[in-house]
Amino acid sequence: MFEEIFSPLWSTEWGRRCSIGLLILVSCILIIILINIPLTWYADAHLIKPATSSSLPAVLPINNSAQLVSLPNTHLFGKAPSSDLPITSLDLRLLGIMRAIPARFSSALISVQGAAAKSYEVGDHLPGGLILAKITTNNVILNNAGEFEKLPLMRQLPKWKKAPGE
């Protein structure tokens, strides 16, 4: 049975060529594996090497117990705006929101002190030192000197002037 399967590989010219090609391919794969084994061991040896004491950062002791007690109440990465923010008392009107994906392309139409509305994006500065912090579906979040305030979307329909002759 062995001869019936493998004898055409050695008896025909194409069989010999395929056999030699297969032998070369297997030899190349074996050489690549044998070269890769020591390289992997070398890289792993550097990973498990213990760190020297000079590379470790020094730990400073906390002598003040008041610092330790106040630590849980601090905001290490800043204070995130919450959903129960106060509505701003400034003379601003949010007339429209254009949400986009990704959110950095979203914009809001805001009227300042009854003037014509302008388009603002996240990070833009509004008059009075305000910064547009976030645009949501129904409102925008404003950063007013570190305090976050909400400006809701105007839901009432605007009163249109009648056209002359109506």
C-alpha cells in the first residue's frame, strides 16, 4: 500500500519536483523554528530578570495624618460633570444641537444675550470665559471657572412673525 501511494512521487518527473519542493519547504520551516527558539528564550530571560533597586522609585512616607484622611475625598483625575448639574443663570439660549459620530464633530447653536446664534464645538470658548465642555442629546455642559453648569435645549416653538399681507 505504501508503494502504491508514494511510488508515483519518485517515478514521475513532476512527482520528484513536488517531493524536492516539499522537502525544501519543510527544511526552511524547521530552520526558522530552530533560530526562533533561542531568540525567544533570550527575550524571556530579560523579562524575568529582577529589577535593580536603583530603577525602583523611592516611596516617600506620609507624616501628616490629615493628608491620609482626606485622600478618599480627593478627585485624582478631576471632577466629572454629573447629570444633576445646576441650570446656568447666564443669558444664554441653546437653539439647536447637531450630534455627530465621533462626538468631537458635534456642535451646538447658542445665542448669547439675545444675539444671533453661533455654532460652537466642544472646547470652544464662549463670551464671559465659559468653555463648552460636553454636548449631549438635550443640553450642553458648560465649564464656568471650574464649575459645571447645564444649558438645556429650548423646547418651546419660536414665535414667528407673520409675513406681510397675511
